[in-house]
Amino acid sequence: MALRVVLVALLATCGCKKDDTDLHPVPVPQEPRGPSPGEVDDQLIAHVQAGQYDLAYGLMTQAYRDSVPLQRFSASVSRNQYLRTSQSIGCDSVVTHGGDVHVRECTLQSTAGNARATLYYARDRGQWRMTGMLIGGVPAFPGPDGSGRVQEF
């Protein structure tokens, strides 16, 4: 009997202990999140105001960039007085559909005046990218045919 007690005591102290990793699971690294939709439009407006149209264009979805050349985008946004003189944008309505489409209803304040703005985003390769913007109901970015109108397929 005494031998049994000694063996049990030895087994308990000789590494027969439960592994700590069972108690504390190893964290799984998450992929980088990238900017939020609000940060995307802040960056886009900052790039337009700095004349960095290529960087602003890079914040658009790949589908948009495949449809609208950089030269047409640059020519359009460089003439947009609301984007060029924006001072702040405050949103009062935000809707996300299925985690992949995001719409914000906002007021854009600029030296050109205040205007209602609707901003559209989509997840593109895991990052939020802008797909379009209406300022006062008018498209702020050119469409595939150069008009700014949404193409119907």
C-alpha cells in the first residue's frame, strides 16, 4: 500500500501534468483589417486636396479601376470643388449589407458650401474600397462611359 502511495505521488510530480496549452489556446493571427470606410473617404479627400489623384484612385475598387482610366478619374476629381475644398464630412446614417457593401449618408462641409453626400463602399480583396459618391445627388466620380452615370447592364 505504501508503495502505491509513493508511485501515485511520483507520477503526480514527474511531468504527468496537463499541458498549459490545453487551458490557454494559442491565438490565431488575424489578417490586417485596413482602413474603415470612414478612413477611406478621409484618405481619398486628403489625396484629392493634395493633388495625389493616383493615390485617391487606388482607394477605388478594382472593378472601378478596371472600368475607368486614371486619367479620366483625375480630370474629374481635380475639377470637383466640393472634394477640393472639403473641410469635414459628418455622417448620420450608415448601413452595411452582408458585411461586404457599406453605404453612408453624410453632410459634406466645404468652402464651396454644404451638401448632402452618399458614399458607397465594397470589400475588395478584404479591404474597404470606395465604389462611388454622390454630392448633392450628382456623381463625384466619372462612370465607365465618362458621364458619371451608373451603367445599366
